[in-house]
Amino acid sequence: MPTATKRDMITELSDLTGLKHHQVAEVIDGLVELIGKKMEQGHDVTFRKFGTFEVRVAKSKIGRNPNKPKDEVLIPDRCVVRFKPGRELKERVAKLPPESIEPKE
């Protein structure tokens, strides 16, 4: 199954709403920018029925250089983004037949 691109989404939303492509593109760009700003400030962003974009802290850990396995490097705590799907999205995706999804490489 191919990836749905931003252009695909713009075209489909434009057809659904009757708005022009550039108007839909502005709305999508604005939404993505706003989500990014909120997360940059440490806020989670929730869309009911879809899911939540969460800011979480990845704990520090010890890493190793593959070229020098004896050398240990401390990887510090850092903030990461996590997406937690909502119940309705999980249910919709669960209805997909597994054979319809191409394996990722």
C-alpha cells in the first residue's frame, strides 16, 4: 500500500470541501506549524477519535561505539515525540486485513 503524501491529502481535502488547493495547503501548513509550536513548549496535542501527540523524556542510557565496543558513551536524557492512537483509530486500523499491508523493508 503506497504512502499517502501531503499532496494527496491536499487534493482529497480540496475535493471534499470545495476549497482551492492553495487554501487547503495553507490550513494544513498552519496546523502542522501550530502542533509543532505547542509540542516545542512541552504540550501534548490531542485530537479526539484520532490520537495524541505526546512529548516524553527518553531516559539516559549507556551507548557504545560500534568501532570501539569497549568505549562507553553516556547518552543524556532527551525529549522525544510519541504518537498514541485513539480508540476509534485503533479499531478502524484493526479491521484491515493483514495481507493488504505490504511489509516494510
